[in-house]
Amino acid sequence: MNEVPDIITIRPIAPSDEGGWRQLWDGYNTFYGRSGDTALPEAITQATWSRLFDPAEPVHALVAERSGRLVGLAHYLFHRSTTRLNDVCYLQDLFTAEDCRGLGVGRQLIDATYEAARRAGSSRVYWQTQATNHAGRTLYDKLAEHRGFIVYAHEL
């Protein structure tokens, strides 16, 4: 008997997705070392969730759904650039549930972000990741160009 593979659907996030989004968001933050004593304050998570539905905010979200379950998320935002006339799109957060990695969820979320950026008139999509994210970088190297930039940050 041949099994029919589950279809992965990429779509904009909806208010009814909060529980599934929260599981993915917590998994994403844990992946980057933000859990337990280093977890984000709940106020940040709540503000992020609210911003996703505020039309005045530049941040947007896509989710990947498989068999009725959210299995991936992408948060992106548009902003001005001093080197371009059109806005650029920053893919800030990308995460796939651990049990669904290798199924093309990340690729589909990135492709959908590219399409959203095209529709918005953006001239570029970019993102950053940790150097140690080898699995992610294997995918990213197929979908974009690493231009050698190093990110510096200073907390205020």
C-alpha cells in the first residue's frame, strides 16, 4: 500500500494559531539558548504575538501546517535601507518543529517569505543565523548567498 505524504501548507498566521505558535516560539527560543533562567520575559512573547496582528507594525508571520498541526514559523519585517530605494525584508525568525526537519518546511517558509517580499516591493530578503547552525546553513547556502558579514551587537 502506498502512503500519501502529508501536505505542508504555508499560510499567514491567524489569531486561532496562538497555541501552536507558542510551542514553535518556545522551541525556537530554546534552540537559541533562551530557556529556563535565560528565557525571554513573558512580556516580550506577548508583545511579539500582538504585533503580528497589528496593521501598524512592520512585522509579519507565516506558519507551516501539516495534518492540522503547526510545524514551522517565519517572522519577517520590512524596513528602509540606505543603499536601496525599495524597502528590504529581514527574515528575523525561522523555525521548524524538530520532528519535521528534512521535509522541506524551512525551504517552503523561506520561499513564501521571498514571495511576500516581492509582493510588497522589497528588493532583497536577508537573515542571520549562528555559525554553529550547520543544518540550517546547509539549507541557506542553497537558497541565498552568504556575503561574509559578521554581526555585532551591543545591549543598551
